[in-house]
Amino acid sequence: MSNVLIITKSEKSAHGLKALLLQEGFDRFKTAQSAEKAKLCTAIEAFDLIFIYTPLEDEVGINLSVYLSEHTDSGVVVAVSGDTFVKVGNHLLKHGVVTVEKPITAAQMHQCIIAFRAYSSKIKEIQQENKKLKEQLEEIKVINRAKCVLMQCLAMSEPQAHKYLEKQAMDLRISKKNVAEQVLTTYEM
């Protein structure tokens, strides 16, 4: 199940894009005709894919694609006319936006969706790794703060404080981070 926001000023274009995206396995759609309405939709709801069929009612759609790429976790695809495809595509590439040339055929849509899925999969892996690293960094910060507190309050050396935290964690069968948090609760005021 994939949630798609289609942004186009034309109802006919929205219908055609829905038909192509249905063939690719997407099944939930919301439409917006302007950049303003699209921003409201993305503030309320998360989308797996945002498809912008330029131009829009209130702007071309290029600035919107950059904004949505930077402010959402959605994959963003922009359909532009052939005369601007290369220039716009090169500009949007550095923002992580996929560009496709209008009019869109089923084969083009298929290639675009393959790229989108590969990109999404890689982004999810990176986000999970990033989350894991942030948690590890936070744990290290808490443990180091606890070591400093033990060194200041109990006149321990750094190796003694480290050994104390490890021993307490083993004895109490809890993580070093939990021991460090208990130390901080006890000695920091």
C-alpha cells in the first residue's frame, strides 16, 4: 500500500497519472492543484511518493519540488516539458528529485518508479543506520557525563569510573547507559 500525492492543475493529467501509477502498484491517491494546497497536504499527511506534473496553478513546480524534497521524507518526481528537461533535471538532481519528460508513457513511468523504489530503499537504510548511530552517540555522551560526575564527586580516575560503570551494569544486569543515568540522577542536581 503506497500513498501518493499528485500535484497538477489538470484533472485530466491527474486521472492519467493515477492510471499509470495504479499499474505500478500504487493504490492511494490525493490530488492538489497548487503549491499552496500541496504544502497543506504534506503538513497533514505523509506520502510515499509526490508526483508533480508541471506547471501548477500558482507556480511552475520546480521550487515546490525542492521544498518538498527538503521538508518531507517522500520521494519527489517532477514531470517537465522536453525543452526544459535537461536543464531542470540537472538542477533538481542535486536536491534528490527525479525528473521525467512529458508526456509520460507507461515505460517511462515504470523506469521512474524503479528508480524511486531503489532510492527509497537506500534512504530507509541510511535513515535506520543514522538512527542507530545517534542512539550510540547519545549513549556515549551519557556514559562520559557519568564518568565525569564520578571523577568530580568521588575523586575517581577515568579508568576507575569506567570500571565502576561496567561492574555496576554487570552486577545489576542493566545497560551501562542505565547505570550512567542512575549516577547522573544521584549526583547531579
